[in-house]
Amino acid sequence: MVIVMAPEATQGDVDAIVRVVAAAGGEAFVSRGVSRTIVGLVGDIERFSTLNLRSMSGVADVIKVSTAHKLVSRDNHPERSTVRVGGVPIGPDTVTLIAGPCAVETPQQTLEAALMAKSAGATLLRGGAYKPRTSPYAFQGLGEAGLRILADVREETGLPVVTEVVDAHDVELVASYADMLQVGTRNAQNFALLQAVGSVGKPVMLKRGMNATIEEWLMAAEYIAQRGNLDIVLCERGIRTFETATRNTLDVSAVPVAQRLSHLPVIIDPSHSGGRRDLVLPLTRAAVAVGADGVIIDVHPHPEQALCDGPQALVDGDLVELARVMRELPAIVGRTPA
Ligand code: E4P
Ligand code: PEP
């Protein structure tokens, strides 16, 4: 924490701050500039926050330097973390491909999509059994029946399962089938849900809220971490901007920024961000180039019949190029495919 003194602050004002901070068990380091004096505080920041330093005589500003997202912050954990999902790493050494259908529709569609994913090099299977839809009349997912399909397809393909949970009451149920729980953009600040997934003992993929700043995204992750779960992967999936040519605007700069601020792995969803099949491969290349620790991609055997997000699903004809990108680009940025 740093206190910026007003230009007219007196020596007495500075001394008073040093005394108050010392009485609170901290240390104050006074640094005198040409026109301003700055006092750096070392000690228990929570305690300092209760001292009401801002209202003391001569104080112009109080700036919190250490982050509020302590558990996920890189300040306290300089090494970047690797999260293992059913044994598959997501972290700084690898670029992990997670792929599968947007929504689980039938056993056959899910199996076909999983085989497509595997043929492109995916090591994790995605698929939603609970779909957060804009319209209450749109397909909402198969619920537990969908989770059973995912478990069967995992059995058949060997791919661990990543699936979304939309309601805190379903967390235990979804966790009993899933290898990783997904919290989607629409629930990214549903604090009860974040706490519930933080308590259930499974890795969590936390998508960035489409209207969330990076700071808010990390604070959401802190809710999960605070419940004792540090197996969190952050997923940038596009944010709301004025642009209408794409569904959302992929914020590629969020990857290096979040990786600098947090030790957690950061991946990109090029499917939900662009919302268009023709953008998925270019955005996947961008994801690998910018240093993402993985990508999560929709594939569908018959996207024209898809019950959710067909226009963004990759089809058979795209898989050779997807596989090539995931095989060849990681090496250029010093990574290996997972
Ligand atoms: C997909 O996975 C989401 O449920 C989907 O993107 C929701 O969007 P929509 O309901 O507006 O189609
Ligand atoms: C999804 O991945 O199925 C999904 C709903 O994504 P998002 O939360 O990013 O829209």
C-alpha cells in the first residue's frame, strides 16, 4: 500500500502516519520527491485498510499495490501453474486441445463429435448437458441424461470430460460425472456457483464474463480458490464490444495480461468468441501465437442439425487443418501439444 501525500502536507502529517502504521504493527517508508512525499507501507494490508488513512490530514491518495486476488495472483506464486484434468496437463509447457460438441444431443452425435475431436489431437472432450440459453424456449440441454452420455463416451474414447454447470444445486451431480467443471460466461460472477465449484474437489474452467474486466475475472477465480480449489483454468471467450460482425470480440491481449497477473493457466475459446466457423481456425492460430495454454473448440458431425451453436462448429473438412495447427504451431512458441 502506498500513501501519496498532498503537496501542502506538513512533516507533522507524515509523522502522524508513520506513528499510526507502527501502532498497527507495520512499517512506513517515507520517500520525499520534488513536489510530493510518498509513504510506502509494509505489513498487514487488511489491518491498514481499517485505519482510515485516507481521511488523515495531508493525505491525497491511498493506493493498494498488492492485489486483492491473493490466491490466484502471480505475486505470491511466481511459477505458472499446471492443472491436470484426468491426467491431462493444462499449463505453461503444453497447448491443450479441448474439443467436442457444444451441446450433448444424442449418444451417437456425442460419440461422433468426440471421435472428430480425437482425430484432430484433442486430449479432453467438451460437451454441455446443461446449456445456458438466451431464450427459455431454446434447447436447454439433456441434464443428467447428457452427463451419462458424456461418461459413456469417455469410456469409449478415453477422453476426460469438461462440462458446464449452471446452477449451484447441480454442482455435486455434475462433478460426479465430470473431470472438469465449466463455469460459463453468463455465470462468471454467480458467486454462489463459484463457491460451490470451489468446494467440490474437481478442476474448474472459468470463462471470462462477456462484460467482465480482467480484474473482475480474476476476482471471480479468487472465489473458487478461496474455497480451497486452486485447480482453475481461465478461459478468454470474447467480450461485448460495439462490433457486430462477430458474436463477441476475442480479447487476445487478455492472455498475456492474465498470465502476468495470475499463475493460473489461460486458454481461449475461438468458437464462442467469433461465433462463426470461418473464424475458428484463424483465431486458434492467434491463440497459440499469443501464448494461450490451450483452446476449447466446438465440433459437430452435422452442424446444420445442431440444437445449439451450429454456425460455429467445425466440421470434418476442418479437422486436418486444426490438427496441423495444433501439431505444428506450439513448437514455434516453445510448447508441445498436450
Ligand atoms: C452455448 O454454448 C451457449 O449456450 C450459447 O452460446 C447460448 O447462446 P444463445 O442461447 O444465445 O444461442
Ligand atoms: C460453452 O462453452 O458451452 C458456452 C456456453 O460458452 P460461453 O459461456 O463462453 O458462452
